[in-house]
Amino acid sequence: MLKRKPPALPDTPHARLTEAAARRDTHQAFQFFHLKEAMFRQWQERLVRIPAPSFHESARAGELATIFEQIGFSAITTDTAGNVLATITGANRNSPCLLICAHLDTVFGADVPLVLQREGDRIAIPGAYDNGAGLTAMLAIAAAFKSQNMQPACDVIFAGTVGEEGDGNLRGMRAIFASDLAPRIGAVLALDGAGTNSAVEEALGSRRFEVEIHGPGGHSWSDADHPNPIVALAAAIANFQSEPLPETPATAVNFATIRGGTSVNSIPQSVIARVDIRSVSQEEIVRQEVRLHRAVEDAVLAARQTSRHRLRHTIRLTGQRPPGKLSERSFLAESLRAVDRHFQLRTRWRIASTDANIPLSLGVPALCLGGGGTGAGAHTLEEWYDPTGRDLALRRILLLTLIAAEHLAAEAPE
């Protein structure tokens, strides 16, 4: 009597998770995460001690490449933007690939002292977890694949990206998606900061402007009838702030910096302000941009009416980040929910501006995940990170990587 072949598991995220979680090399990788925490801490401390302001990440990028080489990667490349890339070859080379990235840069200038202070397991240093934790998590995942000779179903590309912060304007990720690699990328996992159960699935869009108002300037007494650019700017800000921002779609406007003037007894010749407009809606960003232009123009016109001297103004776009959102029905979102149920985690969905903005805006499935542990004080000199519990986040990322790779390989054309 012939034995019937057992039915194949359904092609679902849960089924892929069941298969991935049962693999012997997966269990060995989980053990690797537990045993190698001291090595991960060393990597993190090596990286965060190296200054990496946006546009000046090359020294940290070089150290990242060195660690990739020590892990066992041979074909490590640095693209024209400065991104560092290393690849694990998958079983199906014809399928779309999975990109796992973590940004190299920090918000701190090269003159900020990077003195690491240690208290037990906790370290304190600018950039400790943004993005020391994300970079370390990416290296830990890469090292697990190499140490256990794991082969994902599709190619997995690891990338240390440049220009994620501030004026960097996501230039590293933009470069990747403008390169020959872009058509091959089927999904993206961005690793950024600490945390185990959060996930950014909605990209917060933004536009940033530099507003400059010019005038004749002059002496505070003898030229008292000259229009004051700072007063005009203050009027523009007051006019803009007089209308409340909408609660839906979620929107924020920040007048971030103001600089101008020379002395207390001089009417300034110019004033410059930087403005950040953020929203989950591109239409709302445009609406707030129009409001900003109108507020500045009205304030300048009002100053002209009270003085025979004129003010001039310019508003310059300095950066923009596109919004986007991962569908709840996307294989990547469903896969993460399956992984989190497996670990009895309650997924905390978030909205933020990350490297995932670029793929999400282009319709490429993407998530941004924390690299584990805890931290606080991001973008301040008091930033700190504690790696306790990091291995759970690494197990989460690894399982998601395996099942996402299976999905991408299954979607490949015959």
C-alpha cells in the first residue's frame, strides 16, 4: 500500500515562520547571539568612538568595512555616495533581494568629544544607540549568517548608509535606489536605534526651508525708520502660528533656528530662519509650505508700507523626505506580526522619518526596526544605551529576514 505524501504547508507567513524557527542553524544562530554579546559590545564601542557627522562618515564607514571583513565577507564595496555594502548569496539568485541597512551618520559635529563612559552594561556617548545599536544589530545578523553557514532563500545585502540624519536628506538610501541595484531590491529592513517590539511602518514626510529676509540695516537711532528684518520675521512666524495645525493628517511645523544681526545698536541687514514641516500627508506638507510663503510675503509687504525702504526675502528648499506607508496586508507586515506572536511580543507600530522613507515612497515594502536593548537621550550629549535583552531583538530580526527571503524567492519568476 502506497503511503500518501503529507500535504505541503500553506504558503503563508506563519508556515514560513514555522519552518524557519525549526531549522537547526536558526537555533544555532540564536545561541550565537547569546554567546557573542561581548563581541557585539566591542563592535559598537569601536564604531561610536569614531566621529561620523552627515557628509563626513568615511572613517566610520572604513571601520564598518573592516568588521565585515573580520566576520568573513570578501566582496565588500563602497559606492559613490559612501555606503558600505556586503552580500550573503541566496539559494535563488534570480529572485529579488532583501536589503538590510543601518545608517552610519550622527547629528553631532566633528568637534563634539566622543568620550565613552561605562556604568555596568550601560554606555554613555553621543550616538550610543542612534545609530550605534542599529549598526551593531546589522553586524550581528550578518555574523550569524556567516558563522552558521546559513543560506537565505534570496540574496541578502547589508548596507551601512550615509546621510540619514538632518541635512543628509537620506542621500545614502537615495543613492542606492538610483543605482543599478534598485530594480533587484524586493524589500528593506532598516535597523535604527534601540527597542525590541516597535516597528516603523509609516514614513513621516518632511520639507525643510531656509527663510532669509534682507534690508538696508543701519544705526539703531539715526536709521530708526529703516525696516527691521527680525521684526518682519517675527511677524511672519506669529501670522503662521495664528492658524492651528490639523490633527488629521498628523502634521508639525518647527521654526528651528534664527540667526542675524551684528550688535545691539545696529538694525540687522538680514535674518535667517530654518523651518521644518512634517506630515504623513504630502498634500498637507504642500499646504503648509504655501502658508509659510504667504506668511513671509505678507510680513515683508507690511514692512514696506511703513517705510520708504524695502525688505527682500528668499525661501530656499534645503531638504525633503517623502512620506509613505506599508500596507497592513503586505507580506512584510504580516511576517512581522507572525514573528512577534512567536516571541509573544505586542507589535508597537510607529510613524517616523528613517531610511525606510525612500523605499516606502517608491512602493517597495519596508520596515524600520530597533536593534534591541534600551536607550535614551537621542541627539543629545547625554545619549546612552544598555544592551540588556539585545538577543531577543536579534532573534526577531533574523526570523523576519529568513521568512521575508523565502517570500521574495517564491515570488521570483520561473
